[in-house]
Amino acid sequence: MKPRPILDSLTGPADLKKLPTEQLPVLAAEIRAELLDVVSRCGGHLASNLGAVELTIALLRCFDPPTDKLVLDTGHQGYVYKLLTGRRALFQRLREDGGCCGFLSRDESSYDLFGAGHAGTAVSAAVGFAAARDRRGGHEHVVAVVGDGAMGCGVSLEGLNSVVEATRDVLLVINDNRMSIAPNVGALARHLNRLILGRRYNRFKDAVARAVQRIPVVGPGLRRLVRRVLEALKSLVVPATVFEKLGLRYIGPLDGHDLPKMIEAFERVKVLRQPIAVHVITEKGRGYPPAEKRPEQYHGMSRFDLDSGEPLPASGGNGGTSFSEALGDALVERIGRDPRVIAITAGMCESTGLGAIRARFPDRLVDVGIAEEHAVVFAAGLAAAGLRPVVAVYATFMQRAMDCVFHDVCLQNLPVLFCLDRAGVVADGPTHHGILDLAFWRALPNLVIAQPADRDELAAMLNALLDHGGPALIRYAKADATPLPRTANTPIEIGRAETLGEGPDVALWCLGRECALGLELARRLAPRGIRATVVNPRFVQPFDRERLLEQAGRMPIVTIENHGVEGGFGSLAADALVGRPGVRLLRKGWPRAVVPFGSEAGLRRSHGLDPEALAIEIEAFVHAGKTAP
């Protein structure tokens, strides 16, 4: 760790409360330097955390977690919280084996009251904490910090709608980093907020309300008139209407980088003890010019050069095209010649490779924000009207929209193409691994499921499935998509596999990019006297059952996938082979247990899925069959 005098002196929130006020801006600068140092080495969510530094300091200065319940939405704002709650040493290995989780995790610290990786959960969770406190007569504060576009998420809005029905006292801090609520600042707004926050104003307001109510006959009408006047005055200068119509007192907007003002506001809010929304304006990427200029690009980063801001090659990678980039290139080509195609993303345009479409064909890209369910039903409507929508979302986030895929797309047999990125393990951990989704999608009717081995295959699949005329899904890992060595290019045919190498001793059925691993295993097994066939399934649904059955009749079968074994391609193969005498099957993939965060290479080693461990196990498996009676 690099020396940072004030940050070095802190072991937890109690130390933060003891710091002289004049040292807090210096601490904020040290935290930003720490964030840049660690994220540039390890990768992670940068821009959002740079914007949340002062806000997090103010919250921990005013509240007392874990007694007070601080619930941070998504975890994109959580790095500063981790640094200030005793995890600085762990943070040096962010998202690495044995290091710090990139999101909030109840297993990591008692300060992480509620795990968060998917957006929009903080409001509902905080309302749950507050309702539980009310039932047992507790007095702790409950605070939800919602930001980075999560306020527009359907789950957040559902939670917001239930606040006053569920609890008498909860604080919602809306961290507006220009990706959700628009700012509204000015001298009159600041003056009115000081008034609204003051104890004298709130006591006076409550006393007037009680007095007016007691006036006979005209009491209720007069009270409504007074309330309307107050609300009309506030609505002129602050965007309060939506919150106050839902029963929350609105305060804001506050400058989210003005520590004294935020600390003053939170200290005054604490004594009001009612449902309150505090609107805080922050700058995403603050303190690092490249991130200030391009906050979306620096939302989630791999390793990068701190001086230039440019990404560094992935560790062990060759700098080839990623599947995300390949999708963008293929879609640009198709959109250029097919006026029916519309691309849809759910708040992750750059991350899913659709930035190329935004640059070339901005009118053919729709970003619905963090609203996967809406994205799916919107796409279904487009398809029903004769268009060919392509929905690009991370595999883990599409889990929220499964019912919509079933009810609105598959049952109606509509031509929507889903492109699921990050279909495999990722450094961010269990909230972001895409290793469960095949178990969901395999059960749905009319849905074609494909998994390409490289960028050329992705482009060919995209075109074939857009022409298919029904629901389809392409899934792919966060991986290098460089073309695999082939002796011949086999045209894409829905439901048909491709053989990449021939051998009589074992057949390795390797899903998607695992084909590169399969070819490596064939090379490792050859000197051990085992000649392997390597098969690229291409399609999970329908899949090449006939080829599998034919090979299983003359050699053992091994399935390898970057997915959970249960419910994945291995389960599909087992279902096809059940009841057939003499068939031998070894299924390799991720276990049913929760797979932690860490580097993909480290996770593969710890689960016996690295090349050498697999080669040893396959060798033993093949020889065991030869010696069996």
C-alpha cells in the first residue's frame, strides 16, 4: 500500500468521526488516489466510486453502522465504504483470489448489511430493515443509498411506492450522478432546503397542522389550503413532487461534494424520524479527467494505464477481439443492410459492445436503462410489429426478465434475438457469474439457444438466427474471440455440431469458447497415448443428439462448459444418454455450490478446471474404462 497519512490512521468509522473537519477534504483526495491505484491494477468499477467519496465520508461521519443500517444499492458506490470500514488491506487485492469482493457481501464484513450486485434492491431492502425495527421497537437509523441509474429500475420504484405503508422512518439518499434524476440547483433551492431541514420549521409545521385541524368546520379545508400553498412553493424550486406524492419528505438537491453541507443535512435529518428522500448531486468520475470526460467508459474497467487512461491487455491474453466487440461489429454490418434490425440495451451500451452502433446508427439503438423486463417486452412489441430486435444484456441480469422471455416472447413465438454477454465466471463474483442461465432457458418452448466458439461463428449465428423467424438466444463468455484453427469452415445449421479434431479414444464436447480449451487438452493428451475428438456443439437447443449418440457408442464422452454442470450442457448430454448400456460420460463444469469471486484462472485452478487438472482427470477416466471388467 502506498503511504497516505490520513487514510493510514483510520481503522474504522470510529476513527473517521474523530478527524478534524479540515482534514476531511485531504482524506477525500487520498481515497481517490487509492481508488485509482487499486482499480488501475485490478480492474473494477471506477467512475461511480470516484463520485461517491464525499457522500460516503459524510454518511459514515453521521451514522453508526453496523448498528445503523446503511444499505448501498448495487455496490458500484461501495469501494469507499469498504476502505473506511476496515478493509483497506483486503482492498489491495480487489476482485482477486483471497482479496476483496467487488460488491457488498455479508460474508465479507458485518458492515455489509445486505449483499448487492444487481441494481435496484436498496430501497426495498431498507424498507424491510426499517419495518423490522419498527416491529421490535428499535431506534436505529436505516439509510438506503441509491444511485447510478438504479432509481429508475422497476424494483426501486416498487419499493418507493411501498415506503409509507411499511415504515414510519427511513432515509433514502438519491445519489444522482447525472444518470437518473436531473439536477436542479440555485440560491433559492439552497435557502429553502436550509429551511426545510431546520428543527424550528418542522416543529412549527407540525404544530400548525395540529392547530388547524382543531378549528371546527373549516379545519380540514384550511389545512388542505395551507398544505397546497407550501407544496406549490416547493415545487417551483425543487423536483419534489414524485417523492412527496408518495409520502416522503423531499430534501435537495445538495452538492454531493460539499462535505460540510452534507454533514449538516444528515445531522438534521436524523432527528426528523420520518420517511425522507435526500437528493444529492455528484459527478461520476470526479477527480480523474479521463473518467470525468467519459464516465460510461470508466464505469467498469479492466486494468488500465493510470497516466493515459488506456486499457491494458488482459493478463495472459493476446489482445484479440472480445465477443462483445464481435457482436457490435456483426450488428453494424447487419443493420447496414437490414432496416428491420433494432438493437436494445439495458443501461450498458459500451459494456455489451453496442457503442459501435451508437456511433454509426444512433437511431437504431434503444437504451432502456436498468429495466431488463421492459427491454424484453418492448422487444416483443417491436417483433410483433414486424421488426427484428436484438437485446444485448449480461447473462446474470437477464435472470430478472425470465418470465417476460417466456410469456411475451417464447409463448408467442416472436422473432426476438437475445445476446447474453458474460456467460461464464467473471471476477466480480457470484452476483455476476453467468453460470446458471442455461438451466432456465433450456426449459422454454420455441427458443433456439446457441453458443459460438469465436467471433466468426458469432457473426454467422447472429445472421442465421435473425433469419430464423422465432425466439433465439446467443450466449458467450467474457473472453478472447480470436478464430479457432479449422481445417474447413462448416456452415451454420441450427441444431448441428461441428467437429474440430478427430480421435478414437475420447470425445470432448466443449461448449462455446471452451473449444479452445478442448483443443489444448487434445494436445496434452496425445503424448499420453490418448487421441481425442473435439466437438463444438454450437447449439444447446436443439442440439446434435444424433452425433452424440453415435460417438457415445464407440468412445467415452466428456462435456466441458463454463457453466454449472447441473442444468447445463452436461445435464443435456446425460439426459440424451440415459438408459444406454455401456455409455461412459464425464461432465465438467462449475459445481452447484456458490462460486466465489476471483480471477478466472484462479477459480479454474481451485475447481480442477484448468488444463492440466482436466488432462489428468480425463486420462484417468479413459484408462478406467479400458481396465473395467
